[in-house]
Amino acid sequence: MKQELQGIGLLGGVALAVCATALGVFLGWSAVDQWLLLALLLWGFVCQQSLRRHDLNRFTLDADAYPDLGLANRLTLLRGWLIAATGGFLLLPADASWIAWIPAALYSIAAILDRVDGFVARRTARTSVLGNQLDTVFDALGLLVAPLLAVSYGKVHWSYLFVSIAYYCFVWGLHWRRTHELPVYPLAPSKLRRALAGFQMGYVAVVLWPPFDAHITVMAGFGFMVPLLIGFVVDWLVVSGRIDAAQPTTMSVFARLTTLSESILQPILRLLIMMTLLYVVMGNDSPLAIPVLIAATLVLLGLGGRIAALALLMLLAWQFPGDTPDVFGTLALYSAIGVLLLGCGRFSLWQWDDLWVNRQDGA
């Protein structure tokens, strides 16, 4: 197993060298040296994190080790390689040619594989402690590398980097408590936590694509960032014992908040999207006005509302109707993000996309 990881590490390094040779034809060899150096450093980190956990390639800590990595773990390592290749562009200046599409494609594939490797692991009955840990490590690495690149391209405000460091601060805090012999309380599984983390990768992958307007992507970043950071704060209060999540009173509060969101907040967000976008597109000759209103109508009806909200956000980022967003446009943008993150709530016609977001594929 360790030898297989070492072989994959060597193969990944060779693949990066081949990619650098291809890039050198278009960008020049001096620029490619910088790309290759950083990409190899990041790939070295991926390999180091994998090798130090090689003994965890088992279903549980007390189960027998698997004889090989398995397809799911190999896909996870491919995701790490794609993130390393994306990171190489951090040292290169922004490029207005087709080269600018490469990091967007690399990280988008990595974000898709984040869902695929879990599906494969469960479908092939090869879930492992190694896969779970590497999945978290590579998620955090991707949300460090890709936002840094997006900031350098002017697609994301620098404050979004708080998302990048939140995981590392959280892990350091847990380590600090353990080294000082302070209790660390468990976190209960949360569908919302998984959804918020997953949508961060989706958001960053989308904003890296050149066609999307930086004015909109920067604004949208705050809508994606704030809920995740609030979630980290709440989780820290739980693991540090300041909030007793197992206490009936606390569970009741969380349940009431969930009910309030589904019954009132989420339907209101859907109504706001329709009302504000009607105002924005009224009298506007944008060719996207009709597609925007169709997507808004689907959100209002709760007919695959999360998918419609995603389509709506991409349409707005591609070509916002009219000039830069005013108060109504801003409200429509953040309401659409709210529906995408939380779902449509009650009075929805068809919420199949909610089930897809919250389920574990392949289970």
C-alpha cells in the first residue's frame, strides 16, 4: 500500500513535468519554472499527507487494512493532483487568453470529483478512514489554493480568505485544547454543514471561469462566506463545551430555528427573488431578461428551486440585466444565494434537488 502511494507520487510528479513542458510552449520557460515549482510543492504536500496516513486504509480503526488503495482513494488523490496543478498558476500573472480557462477547468474537475469519490467508495463498499481524512484535508487545501487564485484575478474580495483559514484555525484550536488537556466535545453530523462546505467549492470553481463578471462574483462571495463562518463559530462553541448540543433545550432551539427557516425564511427568500427581479428586468432589453425571469419563477414555485437558484446566479454573474446591481439587484442576488444554501422550504412543488444535495451518493 505504501509502495502504491509512492508510485502514485512519482507518477504525479512526472505528469506535472509533462504539463509544464506543454505550458512552456505558450507561456515561456521562465514562467513555467515557477508553475512547476509551486505545483510540485503542493503535490509533495498531498503525497506527504497521504503517506503519513497510509495505515488508515481500512473500514474502521480496528478493522483489517485493505490490500490496495482502491478506486475511490485513487480518485481522491487525483483530486489532490488537480488542486496542486491549479495552485501552480498562483505565481503566474493573469492571462486574458485561453490559458485563463485552464485553472478554472482543473479546479472544477476537482470539485466534481469531491462528490464522485464518495459515490465510488460507497458503491464499491470501500469506504475507509484514509479516504475520509484525505477528503477533508484536500477540501481545505482546495479552499486555500483556489480562493487565493480568485483573489489574484480580482474575482473574490480578499476577506473571503477567512474561509480558507477557518478550517486550519479550527484544527489548531482542537490541537491546542488537547495539548492543554481541555475537553473536546463531539460534533453531531449536519446536512447543513456538508452543504455549506460543498457550495464553497462550487462557488470558487464558478468564479474562476473568465466569462463571469467580477463585480457580481465579489458581491456573491460575501453571501457564501458569512453563513460558513457563522457555522464554524457555532461548531467551535459546541466542541469547546460552551454550547451543549446534547442538551434537550439546545436541541429544541436548533429544531425551532430549522422549522422557522423552512416555514418562513426560505419561502420569503423565494418571494423576494421574484419581486426584486421583476423590478430589475422591467423595461430592460437584456437578452437574458427572459431566462432570468423563468429561473426566478421556478424558484418561486419551488420547482427544483435550488437548481433554478444556481442557474439564476450564473445568469446574473454572466450578464446582469442593466447596469451594476442596485438595492433591488443586491437583494435578489443574496436571496438567490440563501435559497441555494438552505433550500426552498415549505410550499414547494418539487424538492428533488434538496434530496440530492443532502444525500450521500452511492449509499
